[in-house]
Amino acid sequence: MKKIAQGLLLLGVIFSLSGCIAATVISTAVDVTTTVVGGAVDVVDTVTPDIIDDEE
């Protein structure tokens, strides 16, 4: 009975840790995506006025 309880406790700890790791990975992925999208918007903002100026 004690080994079963220890096994369940260990599984619970592993699931908790994997949940934290998953949350960290997702958070990091969101941060990277935000940075990439932000960078792309900056590039478009930089390039677009040049295109508009050329057309005028």
C-alpha cells in the first residue's frame, strides 16, 4: 500500500512539473512569436513609407 501511495505521489509530482515546464515552453513560444511579429511590423513600417514616397 505504501509503495502505491509513493508511486501516485511521484506521478503527481511529475505531472505538476511537466505542467510547469509546458507552461514555460508555451510562454517562451508566445514571447518569441510576439518578438518576431513585432520585428516584422517594424520592418513593414520602415519599408512602407519608402514605397509610398517612391510612388508620389
